[in-house]
Amino acid sequence: MNEAKEIMELRAMPKVELHIHIEGAVSPETYYALAEKNNTKLPCNNLKEWKDFFKFENFAHFIDVYMLAVSTIKEPEDFSFIIENFYKYQKSQNIIYSEAYLSASLIVGKFDNTEILDAIEKGMKEGERKYNVKVNIIPDIARNIPETKDKVLDLVIQGHSRGLFIGLGLGGLEEGFPASMFEETYNKATSTGMKVVAHAGEGVGPESIWQSIRLLKAQRIGHGIRSVDDPELLEYLKKTQLPIEVSPTSNYRLGLVADTDKHPIRKMVDSGVLCTLNSDDPAMFSTSLSDEYELLYKQGFSKKELYQLNINAINSAFISDEEKDELQDKIDLLKYF
């Protein structure tokens, strides 16, 4: 089978995604329109300059741009709008199930909890009704805004009780904001029965992953690429099969992996680590989940290996065994290997 046909089949494959930020899937054009609607001042004079502003210089710059983009969201109905459109985007990418992060640290304090939860619920209901895809939301704490952690937890607990959220996440800038700062918050979250995940080993070394495992009891790790720097950690991840949410293009765009290097996911998979493939912030990084599959295909991953990454995402999802079986049936229907 020729390369073009195999890539086309990979793009057509129904997919599951576990690491995508709802705000990071919003296009620069939409943020620009929200800024105009809500009279938010941006450091640019037109849409072209705004899109150029998204050319990240480093991870810290990305965080600054991300926070500025989200600042254009001023009204609860804006959340309904972007969440409903997130469903539309996932449908367009043939993604049948997602677990998506919501940047809760940038929400709390802006709105009453009930008001924002009502808006989120409206967006979720409309999105599922119109586009027939399933999304579960995991609000996260931004490490670099630690003072929001208690308010985020309160929001997540309320949303969890309403069936809107499935867990708590930790994102943002790793350097200078260790997992130990959030240990108590995570203990409270797990005591309510919520799932817990954490971005770690992205901009900081393997010690950040170890802390997220040992202190936060994280049930999945976002990114985790620095695990390749620690043979003991790789062996632990192989033994426990703790899922890692890998987002290659994100790592390249932020300069965490050199453009000339093959992505560390190759070594992680070869070491027996349970990896899933994800797009992280697709609109901001000019990528898609299909693009991620094509990228790894061109780096030497076989079609069978890429199919397995998709199955890994199903098996690592925070859903019932029955729901996992239904997703696998949809993927297996077309016999991808």
C-alpha cells in the first residue's frame, strides 16, 4: 500500500483524544472576534498581527499568549459558544470521544460558579446534540496561578456533582511551581471520587513526573516526554502502564524538542510506556490530531503502531468498560490493520 493511501486511511480513522485544551482549539480569528465584541485590547492592530503574535518564542511566551487570548472571553455565553464550537471541531476531525481540559484558573473570580456551570452545561448539551460526539471535561489549575487552586477545586467539585466534569488537572508553567504546592488540593479532589491528572515532564525534567506520581497520585501524565531522561522512571512507567498523553507538535512548536530530532515518543513506546497521541492546542500550534498521526507515520511509526496508540487512548479514558467497548467497535469497524 502506498504512503498517500495509508495516510488517508489514518486520517479517516475514528479517533479518541485525551489531551486537548478547549481554549487551545479556538481559532485566532474567533478570539479576535471575541476581543472586538467584548472591547478587549490586544497588543496588535489587526487580525494579521494577532495571528503573528501566536508565533511562540518559548514556553513562557506561549503561556502569556494563551492567557491573553482567554482574556477575550468576558461573558458566560462566550463559554457556551466556544464549548459548542469545540464539539463541532472534534466532529470535523473525526474524533468520536474526547477528554478535554478547561483552563479553570482563568475563569474563577470572573463569574459566579453557578453562572459559569450553567453556561458550560448549555454548550455541552448543544454540542452533543448537534454533532453527536462525546466530550468529558477536566478543568485544570494553572501552576503559575497557584492562588486560584482552592477556587478551582470548589468549581470542579460543584461541576462534578452536576455531571459536567470528570476530574481535576494541573497545567501551566512547570518551572518554579512544583507539584508539592498542589498536594493538599489533589488529596481533596480524590477524596470526592474525581479522577486526577497532571501536566509534567514537559518543560521540567523527570523529577516533575515523579512528584506528580508520588505526591498528586496522578492517574495520567500530560506530556511526560522528559521520562526518557530517567531509565528508572521509564521502567516504572512500563511496569505500571500509567498512561502518558503525548503531543508531538506542541513539543516541537515550543522548542522542547529540536526540529531536527525524532520525537521522544519513539523511545517511550520502544521502552514499553503506554502512550496516547494528542494535539494539545491545535489552533494555536496549527495542527490537528490527524496531523499528529501523519507526523509519526513519517517518522517511521507503522500503521499498526498508530492504531495501537488510538486503542491506548480508549483504554486510558475515564469511562466505563462498556463505553470503551463501544468506542473500539467503532474503530475496528473499518479494520485499520
